[in-house]
Amino acid sequence: MSIRARSWYRSNTYTHAEFSGERLAAVREETVSVCLPARDEARTIGPILEQLVPLQRQGVIDQIAVVDNSSDGTARIAQALGVEVHDQEALMPELGPVLGKGDAMWRALPVLRGEVVCFLDADSEQFGAHFACGLLGPLLCAPRISFVKGFYRRPFRLGETTFPDGGGRVTELTARPLLNLFYPDLAAVEQPLAGEVAARRHVLEQLPFVTGYGVDIALLLDAYATLGLEAIAQVDLDVRQNAHQPLRDLGPMAYAVLQAVAVRLEREGRLRGPLGPTFAVPGDIGSQTVGGEPVERPPIASLRAAA
């Protein structure tokens, strides 16, 4: 690891324990929105929101919004807890169907009112309020920080057996090797694919959003290009548990991450030649599961300027 990456790790890595709800409520000056893109998360959305709603009452956050694409009652559970729900298909409907998680995040920005925006995954098990407080802490307590990623240990369950560090397979086998190879300044980022991210609103409005699974690493790389390393922080959120994908389903995810990184390398002049157009499932060469260059939504700020 480079000296610069080591130095960044020492100065810009925090733990969630540094940021209690009481501390954040006392020091914060900016308004805060928390957004959860959700697709059929009825099993987990209730326990997550039950941790977040008290933070709203405590004065840590101002707005909780679920951006929903569910048929299992996720929206009803959120509404019963008094949480604002937006049907993702009703956000910028003139653009057609929502193309993935990143597209839902991008379309949510105009309905999120906070000066600081925090995105959380809606499928986390054993979620705690410290997820939100940890992500918000560096932004509310350190003005030099503008973009925050969460990281955690990822247990892997196989039947009745739990392996303490077996999760995050696409992160360890694809994302982190790519950062070490092409973006060594970011080699100390523990979880580049973490869906737990917070940033100042004006920063998110300057960034394009990849519509699919590559959104998390793309936002990190674009924040690095826009802000520089010292404006980025990461926070240890302890442990995150969620359902794991079958190995066969991880290929398209890894491919989407590779696509997002490759597009940025191409723009930087460090990669030449056409990118592979599709991802074919082994044993079924006619089946193409991911196609073409990933669709990106332009920075929200550019749409406002053009209006």
C-alpha cells in the first residue's frame, strides 16, 4: 500500500462509536435526509426504520424517505411507521422505467431536502442506528469531509455454519484488486461496494450516477476525481449481515463493477479499445445478462443549469 493511502487511512478512518446521536444532534448545522432504495424488503424494512425514526425525533435527521419498487408490502410497512414513501416509477417518469439501484438513487435526489444526504441499503439484517450516525458523523463534525463510505465485517452463512469474514466476495475478488491496480490512492478503502454512503448534497449533484450495480464504485471514483482523497472518509460500522447471492449470480455483478471502472479508465485515456458488449452465462452462451456500456445519468446540477 502506498504511503499516501496509509496516511489517508490513519487520518480519515473513523469508527461509529465516535458519533453518538446525542453528539450529532448537538453539533449539526446542516439539514439531513436519509434515503433507502427498496425492492421487496418487507422482511427487513420495518426493523431498519424502527432504528431510524427515533433519530428523527432526536433531531439527528430531518427526513427519512423510502424509494420503493416493491410488491410485497414494503411501502405499507414504511407508511405505517410514518415514513415518507416515493414510488420510484413516479420519479422523473418521462425518462421511462427505472434501470436499477443507481437510477433510483439519482431520481431520488430532487425529493430529498437535506443539505447532507445518506443512502442506506434496505436489506440489512440486525441494523442499528449507528449505521446512520456513523456515516453522518464525519460530515457533521468535520467540514473538510464531503463524501463518506461505510465498511464492516461481512459474515457468510452456509447452512447452519457462519464464517466470520466470508462475505463480500465481489468486493474482495473484483473491486479491491481493481482499486489497488488502477487507483492505488484508494487501496485503503475497505468496502468500495458498500451501499452505505453519505455526502454533501452539492457533491452528489455534481456526480453522474451509473444506473445499475456499478453505482457504488463509480460514485467513489468520481468523488475522488472531483474532490480529491482528503475529502473522502470511511467509517467502521462493525458488522453487516444480509442475504447472500448464489455464486452464479455474482458474475454479472462483478462484470458491472468492471464496466464502471473500465469506462472511467477509458475517459482518463488509460484504457483503449472497445469494451466487451455482453456478459454470457457459462454453459449458456446464448444468454446475455449484462449488455453494453453502463447507462449513466448526468449530474443533477447539469439538468438544473440546462433548464
